[in-house]
Amino acid sequence: MAETVIGLFKTEVIRRSGPWRHLEAVEFATMGWVDWFNRQRLLGPIGDIPPAEAEEEFYATLSESAEAA
């Protein structure tokens, strides 16, 4: 799975936005892509919501379960 994500990153960011002049530019592009990947991308298998939202809902459910017990 890691190889798939790395390939996706290379295709969407590194090759599409290059050539890169500075390492800092690559670092900032990487941070932006990771933020998008985790917080904005809609993921079909979890209901077309971002992964971060699914994680928040998961932990909210755990809290509710613990309070009910």
C-alpha cells in the first residue's frame, strides 16, 4: 500500500509541479498534499467523507460507548 501512495504522490505532485529548484519547495508541496490526502480527499469506502472526519467520528463513538458503560 505504501508503494501505491508514494506512486500517487510522485504522479500528482513531484512530476506535475516540477522541476523543483529548492528542497524547501518540495517540502511545502509535500505538506500541502498530505493535508489534502488526510483532511479533504473524499474516500468512497468510508462513505465519501475525508479520512480525518471518519477518524473523528470513530473516536466520538468510542467516547459515547465508554460513557454509556
